[in-house]
Amino acid sequence: MRVEYQINHTHMEEEKEILFLLKETASWLKDKEIDQWGFLLNGGEDQEIKESIEQNQTYSVKRDGRLIASFTLYESQGEWDRYIWGQSKIPAVYLHRLAVDRTLVGQGIGKEIIKWIEDYLKNKGWTQLRLDCVAGNRKLNDFYLQAGFGKIGKNREHTKFLKSL
């Protein structure tokens, strides 16, 4: 049975809720001794997150009106993307900060979100989706491989993943 979700651009009034979800995820990662999102946990990305919401790049995933996940899509390379991927002239969308409420992990929500992103981007004419994650986070690396991404290398201790749409 497929559960219905509503995925929409995040509104500014949801900023605190998004930050809470992301920092809760970052805290969980830290507790698991996974070196990922530490900068976010300490407030280092608060301004970037706010700007991504203002620019309609962040999405809220809700079920029955409750925020259960969030993600950000950049339609051009940001500073971090250039740092990991190098300057690229190939048009691609970059997926960042995909987080699912920790109480709901294991229910397939992440994979359904990835599928929604694929369909959404295809309808907009995009042909590539890119992301990166800490190379040492085996579980997350496996998740992206199982979601159909191809591992195309590693740079600065981050695995680079690509999905052709």
C-alpha cells in the first residue's frame, strides 16, 4: 500500500521546523559517530538554508499536515558543488540535505522522495541529478546505490553520485 505525501516548496513560516528536522538528523548522525552535517548542527548552514527556502529551492514533505522530510534542489552549482565536483558545464540539478524524520526511517520514504524528484526533474527537462555524501557513511552510500544512482568517484572524502534521468 502506497502512502500519500504532499511535496511542496517550503514557505518561510516553516523555516524553524525545517531547521529542527535537519539539526535533529545532524545530531543523530553525530550520536552514531558519522562525520556528516557537523557544520549544519553547529548553525553553519542556517543562512544558506534560509536563502534556499526564500529562493524556492527547499521542499517540505508532509503527511497529514505533518512535516516528515525535507530536501533541497539546486539547479546550478553552488560553492560546495564546485568544491566536490569541480566546475562543470554539464547541466545538472544538485540534491542537498535530504532528511527524513528519524521516527519514520525504514518505511521507504526516502526512496519515494527520490522517485518524486526524478519525475519532477524529468518533467522540467533535466537529464542529470547529482549528489554527494561522506564516503565513510556506508549505509547512506548503499541507500543511494539502491535508489539507482551510479557512484562516479570520490573527492575530498565524499562519494559523488549521479543519476541520469
